[in-house]
Amino acid sequence: PRRVRVQHLREAKDAGRRLTMLTAYDAPTARIFDEAGVDMLLVGDSIGDNMLGHDSTIPVTMDELVPAVRAVSRASRRALVVADLPFGSYEASPQQAHAAAVRMLKEGGANAVKIEGGRRIAAHVELLSGAGIPVVGHLGLTPQAENMLGGKRVQGRGADAADALLADAVALAEAGAVAIVLEMIPEQLAQRVTDRLAIPTIGIGAGNACDGQVLVWLDMAGMGDWSPRFAKQFGAVGAALSQATSDYVDAVRSGTFPGPEHTFTS
Ligand code: KIV
Ligand code: NA
């Protein structure tokens, strides 16, 4: 299959084809998602709270994320691979962002990077775009700013907050962003941003008016013990894995595994 390219994102928006994005953090899941036709695989810093046992994305480092990006890039053939730049790796300057993004492409094999923030990182987006690094923006609830935002709450409510978010989105688009993730904002605001921009919006907890949707795969598949209200569980992977594991434990304890078909003889 032909690799999804950044040009296809805008084509999809123009054609009214909804885009699909899912997080992935390793090769076996990336392969499944890629073969199922997911357009974009996001190696998110949500690896922190979903895979590495942290309770937020704040502690995630480049050295933790780069190998995950490499695994996802190797395992996917069609999907556009987007690597999050983790907290602390890009905010200080466009140059800092460039150094981190270059690692994601050179060492990780990513096709694009995602960074959180609006007007304050427009210069970063412009430098990266000019250097040949596609950037996906991220507005609304930006989890790396949870200490400022006061937890995971809906953003962009009220006229002033909505206007500010729209201005941020326009600034990112003008700086060259190829798409923007909108997280936990009212559907009406997501609609406004989507109508205003030529680049696609990818929603998560932002209603059904966006050009595409993204979910953390564990939330999508029913893996893990908690998922946010805006996520829908399309499967029960956690329950299936739990059942398989207790069946295995029982089979070993009772002596029914391994059987003759699993056994070598001399
Ligand atoms: O890290 C992540 O999973 C994300 C998505 C929620 C958009 O940034
Ligand atoms: Na993220």
C-alpha cells in the first residue's frame, strides 16, 4: 500500500474523507492498526501513563520515546507516523524543537512530529516546516500543561477562550502546520476551527465536526482499567487478555499444557 503523505491529509479534508488516527507504541500493535487502515499512527507521549506506569505525560523523555517511534515506523507500511515531542524537549526555542524533531525523523523514522501549544510555538512550527519536518499542532486540553490547566477539563468554553483557541489554530496553520489535534473542546468550537482552516482538524473529545478522530488505542480497544468519557470502547482486549492469561496459568498448574502437539520427542 502507498504511504499516506501530508499532502493526502488536505486532500482528504477537501474530499470530505474522514481521517483516522490511533496511538501506537510498539511494533505488534502498529502492524495491526496499519493493516486495519488507520491513516496516521501517533507515537504519543501518552506512552507515559498508558505503557510506562507513570500517571501523566510529564516524565516521558526523548530516550524513552525514540525507540517506540522506531518500532512503530518499522512495523507500519501505509500509515503516516507522527511522533510527539515530549515535555521539555521543544518549548524553550525553535532550535530546541528542531533538534528534538530531527531525532524523531533520523533515529525514529517518523514522518512528522506533534507539539502542544498555539501562538507561543508558531515560530517553532515555522522553523520545522521550513526545514522539511511536517508538524501536527495540538490545542485545547494539552496534557503537558496539566499543572497550569488544573487537570483534565474541557478547554475553550466561553467566548474569550474560544476566540483565543481559534487565533492559536490560525497561527499554527499560517506557520505551516499540516493538521491540528483538538482535545476536549466543545463541538461548536471544533466546528468553527474546522470551517476556518484549510488543514484538517483531528478531534479527541471534540465532537463529530472535526475532519478526523484520534484515540489512545488502549481506550479504543478496551485495554486498561479506566477510559475518559469521550472514548468509546470498540473491543474488550483487556478482558480477552486476562482470560487467556488465567487459562494459561490453570493449564500449567493442572498439567494439561503442554500437550503432545507442543512436545518434541527424541
Ligand atoms: O499522546 C497522545 O496520545 C496524544 C493524543 C491524545 C492526541 O497526544
Ligand atoms: Na500527546
